[in-house]
Amino acid sequence: MKIGVFDSGVGGLSVVKAIQKELPDLEIVYKDDAEHVPYGTRSVEEIHGFVKPIFQSFLDEGCRVIVIACNTVTTNLASQLRAEFSVPIVGMEPMVKPAAAASKTGVIAVCATPRTLASDRYKWLKDEYAKSVKVLEPDCSDWAYMVETNSVDREKIAKIVNEARNAGADQIVLGCTHYHWIEQLIKDLAKDRAQVIQPEGPVIEQLKRILASP
């Protein structure tokens, strides 16, 4: 079976690798939007204008499922895109629920783009699952650009991770697939004081459920 995987840039390639490892028989068509990356500071309307024709191209090429390997697109546009396209769409969004449930300190940090943090979906996730914890939202607005341009500033990332740890965060949520490429760096910086989580595993499980359904 052929599926489509989309992200604004190189971030989603980590998701492709994870899917290939678990579901090696799938044919994966990967598309990005290198011309307009990063999405995190753009308007929702602008992003929709970029994404809609790309999703149509997935259908034109025979993809039976689309995976949105982008938290910004999922949190702002997944509902609209599901209404516009007939194939199942699997999204990625910040893992607020498991982070809040796992926290022993009552403090979690969500590393995400400004557009994700401003979305109604993210606000709903916090209201629904994180009422009993403090949610830190550090400024990671240039991380996607760092990864996309292969110009990672270790000291800048270390400062943000250390500030989150020192503020009591014991769960660090990676809410952008670009950040998966620096996941090991963040884990090394967090050491034993914070768990770093991202949604590739749950996304693959949801994809398996869809593929198994008649």
C-alpha cells in the first residue's frame, strides 16, 4: 500500500524512518515544502494555501493514507484537511496528555513552534489534560530553522533545556518533528532530570490501526 507523509521540511524524514522500521512493506511518498519552510511563524491561511495542493498530489499519486508529520499543520488544520480530503489523515501533535500524566513534579515543558502554541487544538490539549500541572513553553522558535539549515546552536538549546529543568520540568515534550533530529542532544542535556518524549510511536500505532481496518 502507498501512503503519503508530509512535513514542511526535513523534520518529517525522522517519521518516515520510524514508519519504515515498523512497516517495511509500505510504499512511502514523502513531500515537503522546502520553498516555504519553516511554517511555525506563518499564518494559518498561508499554511493552508501551501498544504492543500500538496495533499491533492498525494491523492493523485494513489496514496491511501496521509500522515501529517508536522505539529503546526496538525494543530491548526487537521480538522479542515480531513473535511477536504477523503482519505484517512493521521496527525502529530504535542504529547501534553502523557507528559502531564507522567510528571512527578507537576511541571512539564512543551517545545513547539509559535503557531502550534497559538492553536486552538493545543489550547484544548492543555485545558483537557494539563489543568493540574504547570506548562512551560520556552522560546524554541528558531530551532526548526537551525535544523533545516544544519546550524544547531548547542549552547542556545542547552540554555533553554537547563532553564526548563531548573524550573522543575521533569517531562520535555518535542512538539515539532524538526526537533526529533536533536532529540539525543536534548536527552543528553536533560540527563536523568527530565524525560524527553515525542509522538512517533503513537502515530505509528494509529497508522497500523487504520491499515488494519477494512
